[in-house]
Amino acid sequence: MSFYGFPRRSPRIDPKLRRFSVACNGTQTQFVLPTAASLRHPIRGYFQTASAFVMILPETMQLVRGYRTEDAVRAATAITGTGTAPGNIGDGDDTTAWAQYGPAAYTPCYPLAVIDLGGSSVIARITVTSDLLRSVVIAASDDQAQWTPIGAPMDFSTNGTLLTRAALTATQTPFRYWRVACTAMDWWSWGSNYGARVQRVSLYPETGTISAITFATAPATGTLILEYVAA
């Protein structure tokens, strides 16, 4: 028998069945699982207070997928794009950069780079490192003809000298090509022009596990109970 597709099995029968309980203070929105859950099984959640014990609707829980530590961009087949040295985003060195600046004073430019992983891969996490940028949009494709936007635009708070990083959770769909489009520039040369510099783009493949649960709205004060099957 199953409930929302979750196997009703005792820990004595399935040693990988786990129950995780944590106190909620009414403000916390993300809860890290002590053991990564398998993507093959859904996660069942409950919320308990002094007067109630209710099930959490699965669609209200956003699953944070686990990801590997190796950067797929470092082994990319090719990195192409506009501007100067787009390949620098995959060399793992924050002292080098892919850059492009407006052709004339007060003229914006919109650098774009495409990373070819050489084969389709499911990417769980994307990070972009830059010291001169406002916004980046990530998209993915298998044929470079139809592009699928990945997440919301990545926003940066430019600090002029120190590197800033933005990250987002990617999709469960495998893609071969990953496009990085700079959609909002920043000032350089004392405000006389627009430009962008990106030191690194990292794509981390998923591990086939779930590492945390995120809620759009923090659960109220009480106890959160999550049941899952360990990977």
C-alpha cells in the first residue's frame, strides 16, 4: 500500500526508510536531511503542533538535489562566445576572465557564451563568479536551436573589486549545451561605458539524491517530520 506514491514499509523491513524530525521556529525555510534521500522515492512530510498533526502537501515542498563536487565545465568539449576569451570561464582560475565592453561611451553590450559538455548531463547546481556584472540568464539545449530557460535571472551586487557569486538550482532534464547570456551590464572606466567580466561558470552534475527540503513559506512553530528512503 502506498500514500502519495510513498512505500508504506517498516524500518524493520526496509532499513533505508528514514524519519527526520526537527523543531520549527516559524522563520526557517530550508531543512537539510541528515542522510541524502533517493530521487527514486517521494518524500512524505508532516507538521505537528500541540493541537494538530497534518500531512504536508508534496507540491509545497521544493527538493534540493544533491550535486557532485567536480565542475563539468572544466571538462567541456568547447566553450564559444562573443567578447574576449570565453574559454576562461572554464579554466578554474579566478584571476582570468571572459570579458566584453561596450563599443562606445554609454553603449551597452550583451556578451553570450555557450558551453558544450560533449553529451547530455543533468545539472543540479549552477554558479557564476564575476566582479563586473548585473544580471545573467542561463538556458540549456540539446540542439542549440530550442533553448530552455533555467531558473530566474541570476542577480549580482557589484562591489567593484571583490568577486561575487550567484547560484541557482538547475533542472532534472539532461542537456548538452548551456548558454550564459549577460543581460545587464555594469559601469566601468569611471562610468563612461558598460561592460561585463565573468571569471568562472560552474555546472555541477546531480548525484541522484535529495539533500534538503525548501519551503516557499516557513512552517509555523512546531515540529516538522519528514519520511524518506535513503539513497
